[in-house]
Amino acid sequence: MTATMTNTTPATAGGRRVTKVIVGRPASDGDGVKLTRVIGQPALDMLDPFLMLDEFGSDDPGAYIGGFPAHPHRGFETVTYMLAGRMRHADNAGHAGVLVPGSVQWMSAGRGIVHEEMPEQTEGLMRGFQLWVNLPASEKMKAPAYREFGPDSIPDVPLPGGAGRVKVIAGTVFGTSGPVAGVASDPLYLDVAVTAGGSVDLPVPAGHAAFIYVYEGALSLGVGAEASPLATRRLGVLSGDGDVRLRNDETATARAILVAGRPIGEPVARYGPFVMNTQAEIMRAIDDYQRGRF
């Protein structure tokens, strides 16, 4: 599969528009876990403040059973959203738990953490997303922290006019706020289900970088001849301010994640699991990890 980028016309006057369409690339991570890398690949290296988006999903245990053995992080946040399957996680600070379908873990690696994420099942579907979100320089060396939310903690509210439903993980939509708060990038993270024939305008904070990723079905962004189609497993990079208008012209419900965040606007130095502002800070991170200072 190759990555593609497509320029499109504005979706609605004064609203968000699709400026690029990105196709993910096959990749593997951890102990050979097969996944699709959507952000963090040649077609879209990053979208400040978002560093990486991976979609993982397979009913073949050979594609995921090795999991993600112990590995370090410093300087950014990882967001894991489980759609199906169970993932057990643990770290060198004594924190442990299990992510179940519909749950979210928002982890801030801060100055350094070593953790592992291992599938708890040996057969069946494992599916979800992991998003990497940058931290500003002022927070890169803070103590690591976790925010974990089970499915019952994530609001699932109807869209206006019977157009579907939306799960609010972070941010506020139609008067309902998600459980994630106190994050530097002031994120919006929605899991949107639009029914066949449904249409909805979703508000996105002004000035936020934003993208939408369709993972089931197909959606159009905009109205009439100005609509920008997004097929399954396509990411649309959004620009401009205003609402995002989604329409489902298909015969089945479409699902997508809509994510936005305030850009940090600082230099980015990256080396594997370390994301800092300078190469000198990267070298210090490597040295600290090798000396057991995480």
C-alpha cells in the first residue's frame, strides 16, 4: 500500500476543509505487531501537536500476540483507544492495568518511563488506535502520569436529528465534555458514528490542527459538488476554522475519529521513543535510559 495526498476544494464556506488525504502504510512495532501507520510516515511526518497515529486490528493472533515488550518513552504522550480485545499494561513505576473494549489510556511519559503493553487474549479480534501527542518544553521533564477511563466513563451521546452518535473522549461537543482534561494541547478526540443518510456539523476549536480518520464505511466532508469524499482507512487533514460537516451517503453506518489539538510550535527532535526539542536533549535521554535513570 502506498501513501497518497490529494488536494481538494473547501467543504463549506467558513468551515473546515480537507487539504490532504492520507493512506496509511503497513508497519510493525514491538514484537512484530502488524499495524497501519497513518501519521508518522513519509506522506505525513507529523501534524503539530500529533506525532504519530497507528491503527492496529487483526483477528489473527500472529499479527499481535507478541505485543509491545518493555520499552522507554520521554517527552510526549501516548493515547491508546481500544475498540476490541484486551491489552494488559505495566511500567517500571509499579502501575498496571487492563484496557478493555471502549477504554482509553492517556499516558504522559514526561521525563521518562519504561512500560509494556501485552495482549491478554490469544485469539479473537484485537483492534484500536494509538496516538502520540507532543508535549511543550515546559512539560517534557515532568513526572510521568496516567489518565485511564473505562467505557462507562466516556460519554456516548446522540447526534442532532438522529444522525448517529458520538463518543466524547476529550474536548466538548454539543454541551458534553469528555473525561480527558488538563492536557497542554487542549485536545478534541471524538469517535463519531454517522448513520446511513445522516449529516452533522461538528464544532472544532478555532486555531486547532485537526484530522479525521474513517475506519468503517465512507463519509463526505462538505455539501454537494464541494464535498470531499473519504473512503475507509483514509485520513483527511483539515485546515481553516469553523465546523466540520460530515455526511454519510452510504447504506451502512460510518465510523471515524475526529481529533484536534492546539499546535505547540516548538522545534522537534525525535529519536525512536524520545521526543525532545534539541539533539542534545535526545542524547541526554539515551544516556539517562542506558544508566537506568528512568
